[in-house]
Amino acid sequence: MLQAASAGGVRDRRRVFEEEDTGLFRRLQHVLHANPTIIPFIVLLLAVLLFSIIVGRRFLHPFNLSLVLQQVTIIGTVGIAQTLIILTAGIDLSVGAIMVLSSVVMGRLAVLAGLDVGIAFTLGLLVASPAASSTASSSPA
């Protein structure tokens, strides 16, 4: 009987202890531990807010946000492809150099030579294709 009473007392004290630790900080800590992918989003949000406070209205202007989005999509696409290559143990560091080569060819043909964007895009891919296939064939298996 005494054992049952002491076990019940321990449970009551444990419940009281757990209820006392449910403050805002503990709940936030629990959410962050349960969902660790939220942390980079919070850091990104804080960086955007801090940078917009420092720079002012120019940073959050729709034209600037569109420009940033256009520039990030190129790097993001290559990053996703490179992640897949690394995950399959086919590490290839020449992807960045081939991307730059292709981008420079496309940009110079479209802007300086005055070619149509579709033609410049096709020629840029044609220039990068032999470089990509030669690095793929020389990669160790």
C-alpha cells in the first residue's frame, strides 16, 4: 500500500514538473527540435528583415525581388543537379565551370553579337555539351 502511494506521489510530482516547463522558450525549443528544417527558414527571414532595414525600401522593391529570384534560380537549378550527383557518389566539380562557360557564350552572343535569344541559348548549350560529356567520361567510376 505504501509503495502504491509513493508511486502515485512520484507521478504527481513528475506531472507538476512537466507542467512547469511549458513556457514559451520550452515550447519553441520543442518545435525546433521536432522540425529542424524550420531553423534555416527563420535565419533567412531574419536576414531579409535585417537587410531590408539596413538598405531601406530599395531591397523590397518588386523589380529587385524579381531580379534576385531570376539570379537565384540559375544557381538553385545547378545546386539541385549537383546534389543529385553528389548523392550518387559521382562527385564532379566541373559543373560550375561548364555553367559559367555556357552562360558567357549565351550572354556574349545575345548581347554583343545581337543574336536572337533562342539561337544564343542553343549555341550556349552546344558549346557546353562536349565539355560536359568529356568530363563525364573522364570521371572515375
